[in-house]
Amino acid sequence: MKSATAAGTPPVPARSRSRKSVTGTRTVVAALFLLPALVLLGALVVYPIGYSIVRSFCNASGDRFAGLDNYRALFTDSGIRTALKNNVIWVVFAPTVATALGLIFAVLTERVRWGTAFKLVVFMPMAISMLAAGIIFRLVYDQDPDKGVANAVWVGVHDTFAPSSAFPRAHPGRNSPLVPDRGGFITSATVRVGQPVSLPLVGVAPDRMPKEAKRAVRAEPEPGKVTGTTWQDFTRGRGVGRLGEVDPSELGYAGMRIEAVKDGRVVASTKAAADGTFTLPAQADGARLRLPADNFREPYGGVDWLGPSLVTPAIIGSYVWMWAGFAMVLIAAGLAGVPRELLEAARVDGANEWQVFRRVTVPLLAPVLAVVVVTLMINVLKIFDLVYIIAPGSSQDDANVLALELYRKGFSEGRPDIASAIAVFLLLLVVPVMLFNMRRLRREVR
């Protein structure tokens, strides 16, 4: 066989072959197109990383080598230790809860007609910026039930089963027969059948009186019974009204509980009517009348969601609200690729829906679930916006995370050296997770 040269076909120079890429593009042209991106990458990523690494080994002013002192501060400074502890809580719980909710939503919405609409509603928070979400949840978690949705719901449920008192600030006035007793009040003298008892109180604002309260009425004596009136002994206007006596404009303490106490034991009890009058049976004769502490209990104010003990779980809840939709969409896409024959075969073999979900659906979705969890883990390691906006100043130290502590050290406390060390430490935490994700993706491609 003759060679290509002998046949008259000129050989292709090696130099010409090397100048073409796989796609047929010249290497020089490809390099020119990549150059702007490489310059931006170097200026915005490589240089800041390198500068932060160098700066983390210098002192606060940057003119002296500090060795590992800044990295030692990461484990000795109380604020950074709190931030590190909270980051661990974030990494463990936020991705887990968001992924679990996304999995549940993705599986359940496959079985309903309006699944697409539901997915749209769940995914909508992703269109909101972290700043806007932080402002929203700062209002949601407001301590005042009239402003905060969370406490409005919580207080509503609480008051359904344990109603708050309408008289939290009520107390005896001058010349009152009542004296303090265990958070409530009790008459200083015993009462007798047929002799009406007056139990005047003051201290309740007119707009705070029960809606069912009516004008107070002086109780009439009844044979064999102890009667009386408890009312708001206050009339607007100087010199108007008589102290200790029921006046026409004064309101009765509707619903006030009265107990008859003998030898430390309650022998009878009742509640005042809308006009403040009450009636006790003959057993109350010779007893002292007590207004128990339950009458004066402060209204339930709800939960201090942004207090030191609950601020981190509360902020994690807002993060899950935002990112559960992201997890749901990715898992739903993976679920669409699951072979239905496997699910039907499991059902034919007698598996119930829970067994199909646990033993077939979840294992087949394992790669997608890993992508979601790893992505959210990287995301929460850098969490800053929600914590900075939602946590009030009084509990921001308790909600602190590494990214927030980096900001505070670098800009509020003037310690760029420690801030750089925190930045490098965060990079070291993120890199292994990224490498794990890259290896797993390559394994799947192969």
C-alpha cells in the first residue's frame, strides 16, 4: 500500500491541527472570548480570596504579621463561638426541614388536580428578596398580637381555652372593705345572710370594661342568702359621685368571680351578673368573700418569638418558608422521571402507600434529594440577610451567625483582620461541600 505522500496527498501540518479546538474554533479566538470572563473572575473572586487570606494573617491595621492569632480568636471569642453554634443549628435543621417539606409537597401535589396552582403558591416566596422576606417576618413575629400574625393566632387559640381576665389592673379604692390576698382580694370582715355586701374596685379603663357590663345596681337583701355588688367605683368629673356607693353612671364588674371562704376552705362561689350583683347560698354566712387572683390575671401576651431562646428557630422558619418551594420544584422534576412501572409493581406486590413512598420513591429520589440538601447547606452557611433584619438588637447576639459576625467585626468593630479570618473559615467550610457535590455529579454522569 502506498503512503499518503506517495499518493500525492500532502500531509496536514501538526501546527495547523493544534490550532483547532474540539468544536473547530481556533484556540486564540476562544481565548479572546474567554478573556473578559477570566478578568472579571480574577478581579471579583480570585483576588478577593487571595487578599482575604493574606489579610487574615495580619493585625488590625494590616502593617504587621499576626500569625494564627486571628484564627485563634475564632474559638476564643464568645460572639464567634455563638455564631458558630448557630451555624451548626442552621446547617442541620434548615436544609432538612425545607427538603422534607419539599418532598411532601411534591409527592402530594401529584395526586390533586390543583397541584400546579399549589406549587405556584409554595414557590412564590422565592420571587421575594431576602430583604423583603425579613421585613415581612419581622412584622409576623411582632410581640403585639394586634400587629404580629403569629401572636394573633397564638393568643386567639390560647384565649379560646383559657380566657384572659377583663380586670387585670383592678384594685380596691379608699375605705374599701377588701384587702390583698394571694394575688386577689378578700373582705377584712365576715358577711351575714340578709346584709348586702359592697365590693367596690377601681383601676379598669372604661374602654377595657367587658362589653356585657351594664349599669351597676345596689343588691337587695334576700332571706337565707348573701347578696352584694361589685362594681367600678369611679365617676368622671371632680366632685361627682359618692365613694363606696353605687352611682347611676358606674358599671358593674360582669363576670367577676366571688368565693366564700371559711377556715381557708371555699364553701360557695358564684359570678357577678352584668350589673355587678351576685348571690351566694346560706353556706356563705359567716364567711369572708374573696375575689381570687384569676380575676386580675394579666392578658396573655403571646410568645416572645424574637426573644433570646426562640429567635434562631423563628428565623429558620422564615427561611424554610422561602426555600421549601425551591426544594419542591427540584424534587417534583426528579419525581417526574421516576418509572411508574416500579411504583405499580410495588403496589401489585401488596405494598401500601407508605411502604411505596419509603422503600421505592425516596430511594429513587436520593440523587435529587442530595442535590437539594447540599445546595441548601451551602446557602445557609452564608445566611446573613434574614438574621440581620429579623433579629432585634436585644437578641441579635443570640441569633448571630458567621456571616453576620463577619460584617460586625469588619464594619462595626473595625477588626478587618478577624473578619478576614472568618471569611477564610467560611470558605473552608463551603469548599468540602462543593467538592462532594461535584464528585457526586461526575459519578452520576459516568
